[in-house]
Amino acid sequence: MELETAEAANSKALEKAQESKKEAEKESAQRAEFAKLLNTRSGGVYMPPARLRAMQEAASSDKSSPEYQRLSWDALRKSITGIVNRVNIANIKMIVPELFSENLIRGRGLFARSVMKAQSSSLPFTPVFAALVSIINTKLPQVGELVLTRLISQFRRAFKRNDKIICHSTTTFIAHLVNQGVAHEIIALQILVLLLERPTDDSIEIAVGFTREVGAFLAENSPKANATVFERFRAVLNEGRISQRVQYMIEVLMQVRKDKYKDNPIYPEGLDLVEEDEQITHQIQLEEELQVQEGINIFKFDPKYLENEEKYKAIKAEILGEDEDEEEESGEEEESDEDEEVAETKEGIEDRTETNLVNLRRIIYLTIMNALNYEEAVHKLLKVQLQDGQEIEMVNMIIECCSQERSYSTFYGLIGERFSKLNRVWTDAFEEAFTNYYTTIHRYETNRLRNIARFFGHLLCTDSISWMVLECVKVNEDDTTSSSRIFIKIMMQEMMESMGLKNLAERFKDPEVKHGCAGMFPMDVPKNTRFSINYFTSIGLGVLTEGMREYLKVCLRLFVFHRSAFCANVIVSAECTQIDYGATPRDARSRVVVVIRF
């Protein structure tokens, strides 16, 4: 028995020793893998996803370790590059919060490199990248300054090497940063002076392209300097030392200036996203010593990594206006759902804080803002759990999001149209919302009022809601305010642009629509009729007032007829009274005529 127990103990000890040896070998292999990873350049090694997940799990035990920091650095690089490559005019407002959720202070070098590389490979998207940099510059000016510094440094190197392609892409980016207010106009003038000082075909070609992009801004903010630049262009043209092709480019530039840069505005449509007061402008000279900070492009161990991450979380919460991270929002939503279930089980308890309603509105808002197109937005919004009667909350949030935009976006109109055509419940909700918003439209400022009016104009011209909702609209002096008149004007003009004036007029002649819109085209009192005629004529819709004009003509004829009959009756009564009082018919008639004229 003693021998058997000794053998069992020996076997267990051998097994433990083998297991510990295997674990040691595994740890040594992981260390070797981490050492290999740490000694390579960022992005230089491909790692299968399964192995990457295993390494992340192994490194997650100590978040301050070099291994974990290297893995998080690679994830940061991939995330920033992916976000920058996805940005366009349509989704830039959704991309910005996603970009701020990454640590841009730690990864500012990665961001600068990614945005410069993406811009050089797709020059038509330069205004979009410049707008992205300008938004980030308002909150993190060190990032915008780094991008501008690297662009100036890149231009100087390319100019010395006579690299025309790099010079052209770099100057185009700098021009749009000047337009966005990230860079001061003095850097644009210094570049133009450098290019025009010793004119060659390449330098003049780059200067012409640069001036086309930044000329509108210089003409508005530095007209004297802009005139001097064009005088230099004219002198180069008169000297005739350049080729015919480049001379023709200068002549085309002169014509562009004469046309006031109509094809090259300062802010392309949809990219005027930053208020002028909020923008931070960097005054960097062309010849000053630049701090390019190439070292922040590569991974370096940070002994205060956790502390710096916590600091950026606080900065991110302040920028995005959130009290908690976006990563915790899903957990909050789950907790709110659990709270709702618990509250339902407790009888006799009524929640009057509207916490559930606030959570619902937040979910709807985030869903709309994160959607790439209206179809995706509708698909995700339909998955939101609504209680009976909460459809109006969904509708109100869609309209409120639309009203908050700087300019109207058809994105919201298409969402409303799709919802209205899916189910009659949504149609009724939008019709109810029209009545509510029209009666309270005086509470909204002009820009929000304009967006709401165009939204409902889109729904009406696409027959997404019934035209009978216009019953609440009464166009007369007593029932309208300045806000309601602006609302009607913008809504009607939106309908006219979509349907055409002829089709719009025919639609209003429909008997059912005509009956529902009796308040818009009143024929009860001539005073109201004249007010409506004058109003619609002033907004360019006089063709809709033909029926009211005919009504006024009939009223005028009736008035003249009744007036003549009244005069005849008065004269007859005067002839009768003069017999009693001894006056002549002539005297009585004269007195009556005097009274009527008076």
C-alpha cells in the first residue's frame, strides 16, 4: 500500500511538473511574440485575428504593461485610419463623434499622417478633410496645428525637390485650411510670393491652382494683397517667358476672378460646420523653424499610460457633452430596460421623472445620428421598442433633429416619407405633429422654423400625409403671425420646387383639397380675401389666387349694385318728404347727393 501511494504521489508530481513546464513554455512563447511585436515598426507585421485576440487576453491582465500599450496603439492606428478613410460630406457629422471617441491627443501623429495620406490620394475630397480638421481644431488645437505644420514642412521639401505632384496636393490642402480658418491667410500669401518670385511653368501652374482654391477667401479678407497677386500674374503673362498652355491657365484664372469664384466658393455646400467665433487660427510662417514631431508617429512606452487615458476620457466627455463614455451607453440602455421591467412589476408606483422618456429620446437621437443613410436609419428606428402612444415621440424627435441642422437635409424628409408610407399609424402621427408645430411655430428661431417648414413641404408634395392637415392654416391678418407667414411661405415654395407651379395649382383645384384649404384661400370677407391674395402674390404663387380674384370682382359688382339701389331709395324718400315740408324736389335731391358723397 505504501508503495502504491508513493507511486501515485510521484505520478501527480510529474504531471504538475509537466504542466508547469508547458505553462512556462507558453509564457516564454508569448514573451517572444510580444518582444517581436515591440521591436517592429507600427503596421509592419500581420497577425491572424485568433492570435491577436489571444495576445490581447494575455496582456489585458496588466494594462500598464508595454505589451498591452503596443496592442492598444495598433488598435488606435487602425481605428483612426479607418475613420478618416470613411469620411465624406454626407456622414462627416456622424464621423466626428466617432473620431473624438479615440484618443486623438496620443494619436495626433497618426491622425495627421492618415489625413494627409488620404488627401493626397483623393484630391476632390480635400474640402471634406479640411472641414474635418477644422472641427477637431476647435476642440483640440494642437492636432490642427500639427497637421498644418507638417503640410508646410512637406511643401518646403517638395518645392526644393521640384516635386510638382506633392506641391500641388499640399497647397490644395493648405488653401482649404485657410478657407476653414485653421491657417492664417499670411501663409497663403507667402506661398504665392514664393511661387511667383521666379516664374516657371510648374510654379505658375501650382500658383494658379492654389489661387483658384483660396482666391475667394483672399478677395474677401485681404483685397489689397489679392490685387497685388493678380498684378504679378498679369506681369508674368505680359513677359511671355512661360509656355502658351500656362498663359492660357492664367487667362482662365482671370475669368474665374471676374466671375467671383462661383465654382470655387470658400465653403462648399454642407461643409460650413464651424462657427467663426469658435475657430482657432494658427499663424505659422513659411520660413520659421517647424516642430514636425515625427517621433509621435511610432509607438513609445508611456509610464503614465493609465493616467493619461483617464485625462482624455474627461476631455472626451466635455467635448461630446456626455457624462459617461459611449462604450457604457449600451450598458445604460440595458439597465434602463431592466429598470422599466422592475417598475412595471411594482403596482401603485408612478414614475413622474420621465426618465424612460428621456432614455427613449436619447436612443432615437443616437440612432439617427449614427445612420449612414435614411434606409438604415428607418430600419434601426423600427427596432426601437415603443409603448402604445409613443409613436408621436419618435416623430417629434425626427423633426427636432431636422430642425437642429445648420441647413435642411433631405435625409430627414426621406425618413419621414418612408415612415408615413409604412403604416397608417405613422401617417396619423405626422399629421398630428403638423398641427402641433404650426400652432407653436412662433416659439422657434428662423433657421429651425425653415427646416421644419421644408420637412413638412417634402411630406406634402410626396403625399406622405394628407393635404387635409392644411385645415388648421388660416391666411388672414388676425390669425397669422410673422412666424406662421414665414412657415407657410417656405413650405409652399418647397412644394412648388418639388411639384412644379402648374401641378401645385391643379392640386389645389381638387374639390377635396379646395374644401380643406378654405382657410388658406378665404372667400368669406373681402378684407381676408385681399390679404390672402396679396400674401400669395408676394411669395410668387399668384396663380393660386385666381379664384379669390374672381370672388372679389363679384363682390365689387354686388357692392355697386346695392349702392345704386340704396341711392335710388334715398332719392325717392326725399321726394316724398319735400311735399310734407314745402321743399322742392331739387333741394331734397341735392341734400341727399351731398350726404352720400360725404
